[in-house]
Amino acid sequence: MRFFKVLGILLLSMCMLSGAHAALQIEITGGINEGRRVVVLPFRNSAQTQADISSIVSADLMRSGKFTPITYQQLPQNAVVNNTINFAALATLGAEAVVSGEVVPNNNGTFTVVYRIFGVQGQNQGKLLTQPRQFSFSPQQLRQAAHLVSDRTYELLTGQRGAFRTRIAYIVYRFGDPYPYQLMTSDYDGYNETPILRSTEPIMTPNWSPDGERLVYVSFERRAPTIFVQNIFTQKRTKLASFKGLNSSPSWSPDGNKIAFTLSKDGQPEIYYYDLVASKLVRVTNNRAIDTEPSWSADSNTIYFTSERGGRAQIYAVDLNTLEAKRVTYQGALNLSARPIPGSDALIVITRAQGYRVARVDADGSIYMLTTSSLDESPSVSPNGSMVIYSTVYQGRKGLALVSTDGRFKANLPSNTSGEVSAPAWGPLQPER
């Protein structure tokens, strides 16, 4: 299949999106049985809140692909007696840590969440691995409190920041709605869904600014593709590119100073970036083949992109200092949509193998398949590099799915109403608190 045809199919599929009225719902399709074992005890809840902190923490840790949480229901009867933890009993289960805590109401209407993490094995048995931590949240923020406990637990046990308080953006299409195309954001697990833009025309390929305050996306509201930047809090937006022809695939650099995209204003689709500091447009590639789908290296000095310049669509990288492009992928008949994995030299791609599947390309060029579905597209990597969210077809409908970057955990995020969801983009890490 020629790459031009592939590009047309991908663009068409992204334009024909359908949507969901409520939060996405995670449906686990593949788990792990060799992850690191952590016991998450029920948080004592004198406040009688609706948020089940321990369940949220357990789910977060499992989705990372690195842990097998042990819930209270799975413990032997002698594991916790009169609120006293029997660490020796937990050690026989292979657990390395225990998370416990409580939720306490404050006089001003907020709640204080207190948590503790104990060691279980060897010399750490029964010892606090970190001092008891506490923080206050409003009733509406208790899910974020649970995600914060997950972040801190994940970081303590892995040495890597957790990404459970992050948000995602995505496009929905609500069939029959007066404004069927909608740009949404939500927590990474689908809760707290918030509309950003509603339109009668397609919206495509949202991408986050590094500060998490703005989205860049393509809108067809003017009957032609136009790239906009929009503040998600003030709703103020700015037109970035509306040249004749293709304006597509915007991608914000990690340093926040540039936005790369694909333009065809000079003929063939090529990679450009807009320098937000110097307020100027810079052309990056100049080739007779189609160059598209830019994404950035962590240092903002390299752009990865998809090109057919070698005969078939593969991933290339261009150094912005020299504008010299080199081929990155050689295995696989066709590779698209490169997304670097933070903290590593690996990439996430869409590769053609019995359909189109999410795969990881390691530093030596080898390809490791992460999914078994056949119509995957639009991958986006969590900012800590542990998970990938992508669009796929599940039970006959387009929706979102999660897979850990090691392939050990998989889940679908179907909507709970008719319609489809697509074009996910993972937002940045939240500030420490």
C-alpha cells in the first residue's frame, strides 16, 4: 500500500469520529501475574466520603504494569487483626510493601488524607518506608487525593514519578448532536470529563502544552484545516496556521518554545515548526516524499516524523541544528506515528503486522508488539513513560485503550453511551505538592 493512501485512510478515520456522553470506563483485558506485590488496605473513612481511596490506588498501580496490588478481600483472615497489621503473614504472600491510611474531615469542609507505606520483607518488615504524609482536598478533589497517594507510592517503590494525576485530551463524536464533534479532557482514567470545544465540523489531533494549560489542535470549522492554540481554563484561542492545503499533526516541544506540524503550502507535505519565542515559521524537511506526524525528543532538538522517502513509510529523525534526517526504523513493513518514551531511547509506533498495532521500537531497532488488535492508531505516551493510550476498534466501535510500555497490562476505555472516541493525547505531569 502506498503511503499516500495510508495517510488518506488515517486522516479519513480521524475525521469520522463518534463520541460518548459520560466518563470513559476502564475495562481490563489483560493483566499481570508477575508484578511487584503491594498490599493496599482500606483507608479508614471517618468522613464517609464517596471516593474509595484504596480501590483507586490499587487500580492505578495495576495499570502501570509494574505492580500486582493485593486488596483487603484477598488477604488471609490473620493479615489484619483489630487494625493491627500482621506483617509476617503478608510476607508469605510475597508483598514488598503495605499502603494504609485514613480520610479525616476538617472544620472548613475539606478533608485530610493521611497515608503510610510500610515495608514487609527482610529488615524493612514493619518499618515505615517514608514518614506519614498528609494533605487536604475539597470533596470534589478526593479522586485526585487518591491519585496523589498512587503517585507517591509509585515513586517511592520505583524511583520514577507517577503519572496518575495527569489528564488526557481526546475527540468525541456524538451522533445526532447539534455540535457532534467535541474536544474533551478528563483524568487519565476517564473521570472528571470536561468539554473544551464543540463544533459542527471535525476536530483532530489535540496535543498538550508542557505546562498543561493549553491545547493545540486542528479544526475544520472554516471548511479547511486550521491549527489553533486554546487555553483550557480561559477558553481563549489563537489561530496558528491556516495555509492553503494541509495544516495537520501539531506537536508541542517539551521546552514549550516550538510547535511542529505538517504543511503542504509549498507542494508536498513537509515538516515545519513555529518558533513561539521568535514568532517565525521554520521549514524542517524538503523532500519529494510525504513527511508528516512530527513528534519531539525530550531535549527539543530532534523531531521524529513519518516519511516514505525510503520506499515505504518508516520513522525518521531530523536534527534541528543540522536539518540532517536519518532513518530510525528498519524492521516491519510500515511504521507510523512515532512517540518517544520519556526516560528511554525507545519509541512507540503504529506498525503494520496483521493490521495496524501499537509496538515499541527499542534502541537497537528491534520491534516488540504491545497489542493484538488490528486497527490501532494515534498513540500517546504517559509523561513518565510507563503507559500508552491509543485509539482502537473494540466491539465494533472506535474507542480508547491503555497498554503499559512493557506490554504487561492492557485495558479498554469504552464510553458508556453510543458513539466513539478517538485521537487521545496524554498531558504533562502535575506539579508536586
